[in-house]
Amino acid sequence: MEGQLPEKMGCLLKELPPVDEKSLVLVAPQTIPHTCVRDAVVDGYVIPAQSLVFGNLFSIHHDENYWKDPEEFRIGRWFDNNGNLINHGNHFLAFSTG
């Protein structure tokens, strides 16, 4: 799941200014509200049409079943051994949900 940080990435990071860990804190723990346009069933739960729903971003970004030590910032989570960005699919929603 986590790659080692390639040497070329390590060199780039040394050129960047230090990151304040507080800037890495999730700004919004949930998505903006959405409304169901029709009845839906999610994991066995019935969600009636016109229900107001919120996505739980905190839960997604701190899922210990997927992320090892989710409270720690690890740049190696994001790059494979060749320095390519790793796509974490539905386990990371950088721009919330549509």
C-alpha cells in the first residue's frame, strides 16, 4: 500500500519549505449536504427520496483498515517506488464529493 519515497522525490522535498503539521488537518469533517433524488439502499439501509445526506470525510480519511497510522503525515503514501502518484480511489477524496 505504501511505497518508499524515491531518491528524486526526497531531493525535491528538501527544497520545499517546512510544512506546518496543522496545515495538514482536515478542514471539513463532512461533505456539503446532498439530497437523494430517489429512494436508495446503501449497505442495507433505506434512504428515502428527498433525504438530506452528508458524506463522512473524516471516516474515509482516517480508516485504519486502509491507512496505517492515519493521524501521521507520510509522504511515501502518495508515491510509488518510481515517484508516480498513487491513486487511492475512494479512500481519499481531496475535493469532497460532487
